[in-house]
Amino acid sequence: MSLPEKYKKPYESKDVESVVYKRELNSGLFNPDMLVQKFPKKYADSKTWTSITPPPNANGRLHAGHALDVTLKDIIGRYKRMQGLQVLLLPGSDHAGFETQVVYEKKLEKEGRSRFGMDRAELYKEIYDFTHVNKETVTSEIKRIGASYDWSRDTFTLDAKVVSGVQKTFIKMHEDGLIYRGKRDCNWCSKHQTSLSDVETDKKEVVTTFYTFKLGDFNIATSRPETKITDKYVVVHPDDNRYTSYKHGDTFEAEWVLGKSTFTVIKDDSIDPEFGTGAMTITPWHSGIDFAIAKKHGLDMVQLIDDYGKFTDVAGELKGLKATTVGRAKVVEILSEKGLLVDKDENYKTIVPVCYKCETLIEPQLKDQWFVKMESLAEIALQASQDGKLNFISDQYRKTFEHWMKNPIDWNISRQIVWGISIPAWFKNKGTDTEEFYIGNTAPKGNEWIKDEDTFDTWFSSGQWPIATLGFTDSDDFNRFYPTQLMETGRDLIFKWVPRMVIFGLYLAREVPFKDIYLHGMALDSKGQKMSKSKGNVMSPIDLADEFGMDALRMALIVGNAPGNDIPVSNEKVKAYKKFVNKLWNIARFVLENTNEEDDNFDTTIDNIHVENFKKVKYEITKNLDNYQLHLASEELYQYVWHEYADVVIEEIKKDLSSENKKVLRYLFKQILIVTHPFMPFVTEEIWSDFADVSKDNLLLVQDWE
Ligand SMILES: [Zn+2]
């Protein structure tokens, strides 16, 4: 065979990658049904191996972290497919509720528009169109990375089947007594006008003033005087000796912000006598801790601050003032003029909750929201973990997971945003004392029922992702592929996503949704810093691949990247693996120049030192892939190809191109292509076409690993 023309030039990744991906995609072999249909001998009786891919948010382009995510999954998927398993890597994308709406709101802001005042349907349509354009970009970028995903099963969280399934789950949970409607303290962002779950808030350290005011016989310390205007309960610890002259329930009159007022003393052992003066007034509507005390003792609750952060009617002459700024100053001024300011510490450091998107101070608000009772659900999930049904690749994450499950907090699943799956609930006399609700897909008879305008927290739908993508529990795909084998995702999702999927899996399907949990670290820039838009150090995997080739990028993301650790990515590192790709190309040229098909019938039973050496390396690579130690497998591969096969085997055989040696050379090189393929699919598949007849879908993709 004469040397194909292409080897007379250096390897051109850009030309090859799109051609190879099309060749593989068009074969249909990313779809496990086609594996069985086209290669029944290999696949018909084999097991399925499934990994549901985390849906990237359909609101922007991919970054290096996404590329890492796709690469890890694709390497393992390609390896399992070659081993003979019916592999399903199931792709999808997430509408990403609040995340996407925030991105879209910024776009509106730039255009001088605002979502407030926009018609709901119109806003939904605009975000839908925006998301769809992005979704296409994201999909094409994932394909560039070489993802051997089954696109025929691609799922979007707003597909009709997902929406109806998610709503059904809510109805079922309500029937099972796991959903309640409750007035409870919620994290409220006054900029975004929505409640947020705890994981959607950040903690921020601030330096502020800590005031002490005189209230009757008590001294009250606070860093938020503006919330104290309508307080009427003073709470102390029952054992605090300083306050023995007051019994629980005693009342007294005292001068306060709006004039003379009556106060009631409450004794509660949740109060820390060491903090401040050991006495505090409570604001149940605007503090979770105070709410718990008020609920326990059946106390009145008053809304002092509205949804926009301004004082309500109950603040009298202060009504309408912005609470945290002018409102606070005004309250301090009034109390000092009355001689009630005892002390102030202007260097008081404290931690406050802020919106994770806009850093607005979270103002707790009592709101009627839908909650999921978490206790029994978390208990089952904890049990599954303790029974060893979940295999965390880095064990540190098991502790995190179990801690979460031991301390469950009821989950607020209502969001006051348009962009999401609507809650199948209906109200009569909403907002009044006679309010009633009904849960179901259609409204009950009578035209007084109105639809709940809230949407589900996005994690309520993505928590059901492994089940939703397989068509829910009554579908063929579900029976065939559930439970899945691997969940591979970013380690930041150990809180937001992984526990919820385990809970929904156990609740809806009575089985954990996946066995192995591989949480990867973050892709960092070359200086080891987190990539962020504001720092301007975000690396586009597509730009890197344009310059150095996708195979080189995939290797750079994997080598040196132990599970769970962060990985620095630099142009230099990617460039180094470009050299490795070229090396493989040059080796291919040498092998093709010196061997042909006649050298293919190598007898593997013959003793040969080079073949023996290779077997050992392959054994190690296989073992490390089985244990998800991809960084070790890729390193071994690199060392072998460069420093053993090229430096030793080729150099030796060059000196004696006997028929026997040619066979060894060719046999080992084809083996190299097989073990290298999962890591560098493009260049290997391209070279493979010069070593095998690739018609009839005899692609490297489906060659036997063993
Ligand atoms: Zn916000």
C-alpha cells in the first residue's frame, strides 16, 4: 500500500475533526439501539452502561469547565463501548430557571427594558427564543469536543414530556403528604423579586454599626435597627439572672420609635445570654430565627418591610422609606433624640446573606410558598449512602452528602419568575383568610379558581433529570437503562444537584439513580485562578481547539487531573499535547511506510518482549479506567507511546525490518490506536481508516478493547 497523501503534511486537526465526527455520528453507533442492530454478536447480549449528562445551562457558550465535563464522560463512555457494553451517553439541556432569567434580565437592562411591566407570555416567549438559539450553539460546541452522545435522545427540561412528568411528581408528592403550602420565612431578593433557596444565597462579610438601645428596663443590641420599629416582644433566656423580675408573659410600657408602646416579655431557651445584653426584640416576619420563636409561642407577626425593601403602612410616618439605608438612619436618629441610644460600635463585623446573583441583601419575608417536607426523603437517601449503594469516587464527598441528609431543611420550591415549569395549583380567594387551593392539572369547576403564577425551583425539575430523560418510570428506556452507572459532574453540584437526584430517584423509582458519583474539580487558568468573566480569564474550549486541536485539549484537561482536584489549563499545556498528537501522526506514517495488510496476521501467542511490555501497560490503563483514575491512565498512555513505542520499539525494529518485526510493529500500533482512542478520538479514528476497511461501520469507535 502506498502512503496516503495526507501523511506528507503535518496533521491538520481542523480539517480532520469535523469529518471524523460526522463519520462517527452518521454511523448511528452513538445510539445503543444501533450498536445492537449493527453488531449483534458483540452487543446483543451485553449489559447497558448509561451516564446521563448534566444539562449545561442553555444560556451561554461553553467554558473550559464544560469541556472537562464532556471529555471525562466521553472517555469513559468510549472505553465502555469498546469493551462491548451498550453505552448510552444521554445529552440534554436545562432551562435553568432563575439563572437564565437573570442573564436575560441583564440583556433587557442593556436595551433599556425591564421584565417588570412586561406581559408574562411575551417575556416567556422572548426567553424561550433566546434559550433556543443558545441551545444550538451549546450543542454544536459539545459536538466539537467529540461527545459520543446519543443525540436522538436529546432532552430539554421544557420538553412537553418532562414538563408533564415533573408536574405529575408534584401531584403525587402532594397526595403522599410530602408537599405543603405554608407561610414561612423565605430568602427574598428585592431586586429580582423572587424567593431563593438557601443554596442560592451567598454569605458576605460586612463591617457595620452595632447599636445598643434602651427599652424600658432592658438594653437591646442590634445591627439592624430599622427592623425594630414595630417589635413588641422582648425575649430573654429563662435562666438569665439579670431578668428575674420579669416573668414570661409580663407586659410593660416603654417609649420606642413610634411613641409609647406595650411590650411583652418572652422567655425562650434558644436565646444566647452571652450575645449582646442577652435581651432582644424579635421581628418574626423578617428573620428566620425570630419566626421560629414566634411560632413556638404563638406570637403576632407583622410585615414591616415590603417586597421592594421599603417600610409598609405599619411604619407610620416612616412609610415608604428604603429600610436598609435612609430608614435605618432615621430610626437611629429618632431613638437618639429620645435619649434611648446607649452605645454604638462602628467596627462590628458580621456575616449577612446576599443574593448569589446580584449581592442584594437578602431580606427574609414570610410568604406563602410550596414546600417539600424533606425529613423522610433525606432519611431514605442517607440510608442508601450508608448501605453503600452510592460509590463516591472521592470519599470526601460522601461526608458532605451525608451531612446534608442528616440536616434536611424543608425545601421551598416556589419561584416568582416566569421562566420555568408552571406549578399545577389553583387558588380560590387567594390572599384572604378564606384562601383555598387545589392541586391538579386542570382547575376544579367554577370560575372563581385562578392559576398559581409561580414556577418550580429549577432544581425541582433537574433533580428528576435521570428519570425524566429516560421518559419517566413507565417507559421502555427507563426499564432498560435505569438505574444508570455513572453521574459525572462538577463538584460544586454536590449540594445543589446530586442529593436531589438521589432523593427523587429513591422516591419515584425506589432505586438510586446512579451508582458511581464522579465529582470533578474546576478548570483554572494558568495561574491557578478561578476563571470568571469579570477577571477576563475565561478560556473558550473552542478557541483552544481551533489553535491546537481538540485531541490536544482533551489530553491537557485529563493528564494531571485527579478526581475532585482543580486543574490549571494553559496554552502551553495544550500546545505540549499538540506535539503528542503530531508524534502519533508521524508514527502512523512510519508504520504505513514500512508495513501493509499482509503484516496484519500477527500470531499473538508468540513470545515477544515488546508485546509483553505492552500488555502490562494496557493492563494498568484498563485498571485505572475502571477505577476512574483517568489522569493515571492518560499519563501511562503518553509515556508508553512516546518513550517506549517510538523511542525503543521503532528504533529497534528499524534496524531489522524482518517480516516478524513488521507484524509486531503493525500489531502494536493498532493496539495503541485502540487504547488511545477514548482520549484522542479524532486523530486515532482518522489514522484507523488507513489500517482497516471502515466501510460497513468498522470504525475504531467499536473495536474490541480486549
Ligand atoms: Zn438578586
